[in-house]
Amino acid sequence: MKSKTDLKDIFGDLSSVMFQKAAIDLAGATPAIAPDYDLPVEVDTLTVQQGDPNVNHYKIIGLAGDWFTTSEVGDPNIEFTVPTKNTDVLKLAFGDDAVKDVTGATFNAGTYKGSAINPQKHRVTGSVVLADANKENLMIISNAVLYATPVMADASTKPFCVKFTGGWEVGDKPVIAFLKKQ
């Protein structure tokens, strides 16, 4: 029997939440990992989990237990909040067409420039790459599908944020990998 210490293989102490626009092929021996963004994610907003399975119980008269049991896997969930109004993040979140440059707005005898967004349904696909503090361990979630919403809550203490929510799509290849630097 393997002991608790034999089974200790921990992933935690995150320092980076990165996003790669391409899905990483985790079925191959040498997947290409090249994130496009090292996102500034708000502490305690990252969630990666799969929901509890939906268990179906089939019972018959005269027996106290299940006669037959089936289940369906729970829904996957990825969620995190990015506190920035950076144009590249806005384009990632809402699509290139939803972000416009404003170059000469006037207000109170001043000229302003920046970005304007038209928040709309936009499917963000790719891979989420999580790295520990020493960049010795990675957790990769491939085939991620995310949708974004603008958030401005607790405006006196928190900045404007983009909240990403979604999950992952499964197929015939693995979608989650844990890798250790050699």
C-alpha cells in the first residue's frame, strides 16, 4: 500500500495565470506551450473545478437500495477576474470588433483618448496555463472556452475589471495536464 507521503504530489502556490489563444495538444509527448498573456488576476478569484456528477438512482419496490445507478459528469467551471482596462485584454475578452480607439474626446477644456467597448457575446478559446511561484510546476487546461463581462463593483476600493467565466470542452484528447520542470 502506498502511504500518504508516497502520494503527496502537490500543485499550488500560484504566481502566474497565463492564457494561450491556441489549444495545447496534451495528447502528444511534446506540446507547444507559448502563452500570449500573463494576466494580472485578482487574488482569490481563480476557480477551476468540475461540478459534482449528476447521479441517477433506479429503484424497485421491495429493495431499500439502488437496483441500477448511472451518472453524468458535472459541468466544468473556470472563473477569474482581471483588473485592467488594457486594450489587448479588452480585445481578448470582447473581440477585436468590439473595441474602438477614441482619439479626441473633449471634456472640461481637455482632450482625452482611450478605448471604447461594446460588450457582447464573444467566445474566447484557447488554453489556461497556471504556474507555481518557482515556475517549476504547470497546470494546463486546454480547450478552454470563456466568456467575459465588464465589472465595476466596490468602486471606491476596486478598479474596473474583466471577469472571465466558462469551462472546457472535452473530446478525444486530455484537457488537463500537470507538468514538472526537468
